[in-house]
Amino acid sequence: MNLPHPPTAPERPAQSSTQEHPVVKWLLIGLAGLFAALFLLLPLINIFAQAFSSGLAGYWNTLKDQNTVAAIRLTLLVAVISVPLNVVFGVAAAWAIAKFEFRGKAVLLTFIDLPFSVSPVVAGLMFVLLFGANGLLGHWLEAHGMTIIFAVPGIVLATMFVTFPFVARELIPIMQDQGREQEEAALTLGASGWQTFWHVSLPSVKWGLFYGVILCNARAMGEYGAVSVVSSKIAGKTGTLPLCVQKLYDDFSHPAAPFALATLLALLALLTLGIKTYLEWKSRREQEPL
Amino acid sequence: MRRDHTRSSQANPLPGFGITLGFTVLYLSVLVLIPIAVLSLKALSLSWPQLWHLATNARALAAYRLSLGASFAAALLNAAFGSLLAWVLVRYRFPGRRLLDGLVDFPFALPTAVAGLTLASLFSDNGWLGRFLVPIGIQGQSSRLGVVLALTFVGLPFSVRTLQPLLENLDKGVEEASAILGAGRLRTFVSVIAPTLLPAVLTGFGLAFARGLGEYGSIVFISGNLPFHTEIAPTLVVMRLESGGFDYTGAIGVALVLLIFSFTLLFTLNWLQGWSSKFQRP
């Protein structure tokens, strides 16, 4: 913009050459807006409209049904176990990958991405092959009175698999950008390894970490494919919220019921997006004075 | 480019390398690598003709064809509309821009089962969109079109979010230079801007395509899951698993093919991203 122009060239290129004609501009905005309204906003509104189509009482009856309550509890339980484990993994992986040089780092990064590209259904099948009744460890587990597949541990494992990369993927680039000068300074000043980690490294990645956690959590609570393969869909026993949505949908008797459950998951999605927007705003504000 | 501090000093004084790397590798092996190895070994322990039949029978082939075709169509739609959205969000200021920007991530945050549920109802005979589309012959529910629609919905954030940072960092000086040299806006877009964006558009396309191949949750609701017609490969894996009782072999062949698709795509995407990052300015 402040490049010196040759004296013969016009002071500034004609408006029409560096910007689209206003008609084109508003046409593009209109098209994008229409697409988003029909394809993104309408599905969201539809969830709530269908959920309340049988009235407020019907909506409330679905939510307070004991199968629903059991599903909510199971969904929370699965998230409470799988998210913290993936956070510990994510922080450890980011520390090793971002702060140190070693051979095979690129391969390790590719492996961490694997769960993103493996179909959730295939992931579920892998755990069935390992722990199912006729799986590799099936007989051993049965002999020791343990069940993993068609039970809560299977759901947790499948969820951990599909949400595995979220925290690590979020943290690695941030930690790499920060280098390790601050940690080295802290260590020189006499801080211990743990002190350096808690007081120097962790605070500087806290927003990224938080963002990774909410994404991981949203996926953990909403996962369907992998979980449906390892769970037995018996009502109230091993069904998470998304599985119950499917069960109610197949049932046909209450067309509004699956949507009532879906509103809970849609609210979770909206909450996740809200927190994400807030975190982006917050981290931008903290970066500005620098 | 990130600053390379790590090579500057010879001895790294930071603690915890052994334990964090060890834990990372252990966790990765238990949760990801061993299960993948078990699936591959189970597949290879079958006799070759049996595996070949499981992986390439007519029903499986029809499922791959639909999975690949629908994912391709959805990725193409996303490349088009995703580029439009990214362009509009980065280049223009208009009321509702922030809302639009937030909405783009909605398919990513919404559980796919819910996405399938609401899309199926929108396009059904008396749904908000179906009541206009079905009479003119556009059947969005229980059809291949439905598969494409659901995959487009789930894949949309990938193409927008891949392109957006690149567009934001685009050097406007180049556009001005092009304008000064006498190019019209369309010419500048086609021969100056578009080639720079191409690697990111391709990466977004690849990510959406990969997402589409593995997707299951949203499809179950909208496609009707008819063998040879609207059954995608992941659905076939589930069907085989459920009909097989405790015999898992039926599901293994198709799952192995899907796994090979994933690996191929993952490596292609890694290469693509390396290529496209060369085009990004620091």
C-alpha cells in the first residue's frame, strides 16, 4: 500500500481494479448468506421447532424420562473419564514434541492425527476385535469376569480413540511458537522442573489448552459412530445421548422425542461455539499489547 | 514459520523429555496403534480368497462407489461454497458477519447424529425444505442426494477454515501491482489470487473428502441405508457386524478397505499441507 509508485502511474489504482464492483460484492455476500441461512441456520432452528411440536409438556416428558436421565448421566460419565485422560496425553505429547528435537517426530505427528482420518465405525470395530466375546482378549476377559464391549469401558475406549488428537493438536503449534527461552530462564533462576511447567509453560498456553478441552468434550459427548458399534443399545443401560436419539427416531411413536434430546446436544454445540468465540477474543486481547 | 529455538543450544536443559515421550508413545500404542494392528492382523489371518470376497463382493463395491462418489461431490460443493464463505468473511465488512463466521463452525460442534436427524426432517415430504423440493422431484431423504447433503454439511468447516488464514495473510500489494499493470478485477482474481489459493482449496477439499469417507452418524438418519442404493461403506461395516452375531469376519474386509483409504488420504493430505505451507507467508 505504501510502495512508491512510478511517477507516470496513477496515484492510486482505479477502485474498480482492486475491489469488486459493489454489485458483485453484495451479490457474493447475499449468496453466502443465503447458503448459510438455508444450510446452517435452518437445521438448527428446525431441531427446536420439531422438539416443541408436541408442546411443552411433551418436551418435558421426554427429558424427564428415566432413560433420558440415564443417558445424560452416562454421557457425562464418559466425558469425565475420557477428556482428562486425553488432556494428560495432549500436554505430555505437546511437551515432548514442541520442546525437544528427536528422530521420528514427523512420524509421531502423523500417528497422532490417525484417529481423525480413521472412520469411527472402523475404530469401534477394532475394539470389538480386541475385547469382544470372540475377540483377541475375549476369552481371557470372560474368564476373569470382565466385560468391555457392550458395556461402559468399551464406550469410554471408543470415545477416547475418536477424541484422542484434539488437545495435542491444539497445543503443539502454540508450544512450538513459544520456543523454550522462558523455561530456560526460569530454570536458570533456580526453579524446579515442575515449577517451571506449572508457572511458566502452562499459563502461557492456557487458552489453547482450554480450547482443546472444549472441542474434545463436545466430540466426546456427541460421538455416535464408534460408540454405536461397541454398545448394545439396551435402553437405559449402555446408551449415551446420541444413541438414545437414534433409538427414539427408530421408534416412530413420538416423532418429537428424538428432537427433544437433540436440543440438549444442540445447546452443547452452541455453548461450545460461544466459549470458542470468547477464547479467541480473550487470547487476541492478551496478545495485542505485545 | 516458527522460530527455531530448539537447535540453537546444544544441551537442552528442560526436564521431562523421557517421561513425556515415553507416555505419549505408550498411550498412542495402546489406544491407536495396537487396535489398528489387530484389525490388520485379523484381516490377514483370513484366507486370501475369503478376504478378497469380503472386500470386493458386489454389495461392498456398490458401497465404496457411493462413499467415494458422494464424498467427492460433497467435497466439491464445499470447495465452491467454502471458498465463497471464506472470501466473503475475510474481504467484506457487512452486518451479521460475526454471526456468519460463528455459524461456519456449527457443523463441527454439532454431534453428527443430530445433524443427520435435523437434515432428514428438513428434506422429508413435509419438512421445511422438502415440501417445496419433493413436488419438483428433488428427494433429499432416503436418497443418494441425501448422502451428499449430509456430507456437505459435516465437511463445510474444513474448507472454510483452511482457506481463511491464507486469505487473511494474502499480500494486497500483489493485487495492486496487477491492477497498476492494467489487469481488470476478474483478470487479477483469475491469474493472481486464484493460483495462490489453489493449494489451500485442495487441502480443504481433501480434508472434507476424508471426513466424508468415514462419516456414519449423520448418514444413518438421512440415507435410508438401502443396500446397493444408499448404503455407504461404514454403514455396511455396521450391518455386517450386527448380522454376524459373534462372527466379526464379515465386517473385516470392508473395514480394511476403509482403513487403506484413510491411510492413503492421510499421507496425501500431509504432503498437500506441506506443499501449501510453502505458499504461506510468515
